[in-house]
Amino acid sequence: MTAPPIKILSVDDHPMFREGIASVIADEEDMQLLEEATNGVQAVEAYRRLQPDVTLMDIQMPDMNGIDATIAIRKEFPNARIVVLTTYEGDVLAQRAIAAGAAGYLLKSMLRKELLATIRTVHEGRRSIPAAVASGIAEHWHEGALSKRETEVLQLVAGGQSNKRIGMHLAISEETVKVHMKSILAKLNASDRTHAVTLAIERGILDLHSCGVIQ
């Protein structure tokens, strides 16, 4: 007796990536793309309605990001099997996704080569995390995490704000902003503000949408 196809929900705000996923899945007899969603809010609603076997969830999206959507879905459906998709290998982003309950983590650059295997692995109840991502988590495991305030400061730096304007926005002195920046540079091993922002985005410390840098 032939097993029923793996039912899939695809969530991504970029039409190109949704089309790419759909084309990869289309030729697979053991898979069925049920529906597509463009943000986390739609993803939660679609999951409730369809209850797919595997959900492919982009992380960086407007309205509700993929990690928050994963948390919301798994709160209602603890057995939900979700694979998060991202452009970056970011160790912090991966840790957040795993903590949210994601069963898989897939880089968008690997979609053509790894998507099908990842879907099947997760559907079987196993985790799927690329070696490069696992290595990144291990590499930075010992480093101190940015505090909530340091993250707020760095988000404003990413938005092009000066220390003075950051201080006004957060109701702290300009000197305090400089102290936070010194700590941020040390924790990220960054050479300057721009380097710190670049590293924070790559590692998933900064949310691209929240700091006004959207790709």
C-alpha cells in the first residue's frame, strides 16, 4: 500500500523563493504542497486549517517573523514539524529557531540540493541541521550574548542613528551609549560600528525588518 504524500505548507514573503520551493516539490510523488503563506500571521492561520505534515518557514518576514510563528504554532500543536529557512548561517538565529521548536534549519542557498532530504528527514521525526550551522553554534557557544539594551543600541546603529540620537531615543546619556558600543564591539569581536552591524545580521542577532534593513 502506497503511503500518503507528505503534506507541506510553504511560508515565505518572497515570491521567488515560494516558486522555487513549489518547483522542487512538484515532481516528487511522495510530496504535496498544500498552500503558500506570505507572513507569520498567515502561517499560523493556515496551519490551524490544514495541519500539514511539514511546514517550511522563512525567518525574516513582516507582521510576524518565522520564529514567533513557530512558537505560536507549536504552542497549539506541540508535534508540529517545522523547518526554518534563512539566508544566513547565523548561530544566534539557529539557536532561537531550535529553542522555538524547529525540527530543521535550512539555508536558502541549499534549497535545490537539500530541501527534499530535509523534508523527508523531518517528516520521519528526526532533526536536520546543516553542518556549517552546527559548527557556527559550537564556535560561538562560549561568547557572551548581547544584553537587551545592547541589542536595542545596535539596532539603532543599523538604522543609521548617531550616538546622540540613540541616547535621546532610549532616554540614556550619550556616554552610556558609548559604553554599550564598547561592550558590543568586544562581545562581537568587531573592529567598528559597521562591522558590528554586519556580524550581528550574519549571526542573526539583529532582525533585518526591525532595524530597517530588509533583503
